[in-house]
Amino acid sequence: MSNSEEALKEKELGNAAYKKRNFEEALAHYRKGLELDPTDMRFILNEAAVLYEQKNYEECAKTALKAVEVGRANRADYKLIAKAFSRAALAYRQDEKTYDLAKKYYESSLAEHRTPETKAKLSEVEKLIKEKIEREYRDPEKAEQERARGNELFKEGRYPEAIKAYTESIKRNPDEAKTYSNRAACYNKLTEYDLGLRDCNKCIELDSQFVKGHVRKGMLLKAKGQFEKALECFQRALELDEHNAVSRY
């Protein structure tokens, strides 16, 4: 039996052990197969799959990238190269500290072979990166400082500048309903009614009991000539606080 035939037999034995989740046995067979045929990247790629199942993500990624090196040196099929890059990306995706590497290697995979599945995984990682950046940027104290600055600018009639301050406040604390209401007031002054309504809807979504959110939505709808809808908003505001003067605008 030739080395390549023996290597193939080791691969089959490794696959059988892998399916039974006998990972150490699978690793032994894949590594033996690689010794018999060091030009076949599939043994290394399969080893990476085992390491992933063992939650050894760092070694999984390194092993998958080693598979790429061996594959390229031996003119492996581009689909296998793409698979190896995707496996490295999947391993890096398990830790938010290495999301950027996951993105990098999904892009490398797509450069070799474009598939809808890999494109979807890249989009997921890009979303995770965006959420991580937004999460790290949050700072309620700075958000309140920017909101207060926006209030002062609003009083001075400097509405575009106030919008910038409120927008920064929202980035720092996107869960504060009042800030959306404040920005909606600016949009109303600038006759950007649709943008104002979007902010009012977000404000009400975050805090349905916040009276000014309903009042400002009513004012924007009134400005757009949607009087019946505006009246519903004003009535809702009165239900929440019938003694509040702003509700009787």
C-alpha cells in the first residue's frame, strides 16, 4: 500500500472518530495521515475542525492558517483554501478581542471563493464589530453633558449645532428617551418633520410614559397637516398627565 493510500485510510478513520466525537483519536489519525502525505492540506484542515470542537479556538485558527500555507504551496483547490480561511475566521469570531481577525479572514475566504454563507458570516461579524464599538463608546455621564450643551444651544436658537450635541449624547447613551425628544424639537424648528417623527417614535419606544414625546410627536404631525393623528398624540399626553400645561399646546 502506497503512502497516499495509507494516508487516505487514516483520514477515513479520523473522520469516523470525529463523527463519534472521539476527538483525541481523530487527531491521532489526522496527524498520522499528514506524516504519510504532508502535501495534503485536508489533514491539517480536519485537525483544525477537531480543535474547534475542543474549544481550543486560538490553536484552531493557527492550524487553519497553516493549512492555507500548505495548500498554496501544493496548488490545492481554491475552495479548500477558502474553507481554511473561513475556519480560522470562525475560531476568531468566538472572542470579541479578535473580531477584526475574523472579519479579515472571512474577506480572505471570499477572495478565494464567494459563497452566500460566507458573505452572511462576514456581515454578522461586521455587525458584531459595530455593536462592540458602540458599546465601548457609551458613557452616560458624557451623554448628559452633551445633552445639557444641546439644551443651551437650543435656547440660543442654534438648532443645527444643538442637533450635533444631541446626536453625540445619543451615541454615548442610546437608551435615554429624553434626548430623542430634544433632537425632535430641533428638527421641528428646522421643518425636518420626518426626522423629528422618527426621533419621537424612538423616544416613545424607549419610554411610553414620557409626556413630551407624545406632545412633540403631535406638534410634528400637526405641522405636516395630519391633524387627526396629532390629536391622538395630544390626547395620549393628557391621559398621562392631564395637569401638565405642555400637554395643552
